[in-house]
Amino acid sequence: IIINNPTFKGGKYYYKGRIEASSLIKYIKTSMNNNRWKWCGESIVRNEVFLAFTKPNKTCFFVIKDDLLTTTLEILIADDQTAARKLNPFGEPQ
């Protein structure tokens, strides 16, 4: 699902496969850090892990659910286009 209009861009992505949840969590944290996303927090509820990251005008959530045979990953991302206009070319506040 993707939403795109003049003031907002966002979407939800869903993946399912066989991978260890701990390995996926480590990869996501490293990758997001390398791409200048700020880690906001993590929550674990039963067999689900929630990870939250932000940039000045963007928010990204990961929901990782580990079942016996499969792991699912949901990515929810939002980009506030109005706020983006107040940033320099590197995406940092001016």
C-alpha cells in the first residue's frame, strides 16, 4: 500500500520468509544507522518486536513477528512533504 500526494508520502510493506528474527533486527538497526536514521526505541510483546526510527520529516516503524517456521516483517513509513521543505539538501534542519 502506498499513499502519495503533495503533502504526504507513505506506505506499508509486508514480507514473509525464513530468517532468524535476531539476525533481521541486527541488520535493520545497522542499516538504518548507516542511512542516518535515528533509533527511537524498541518494544517486545510476546513474539513481536517493534522498532521505531525517525529523520527530521520521516518516521519508520518495523514490526517483526517470529513464528515457529516463518518470520514476517511489516514496514510502515511516512514522509511529511511539508516539513521536508525546511531542510537542507542532506535532509537536516536549517
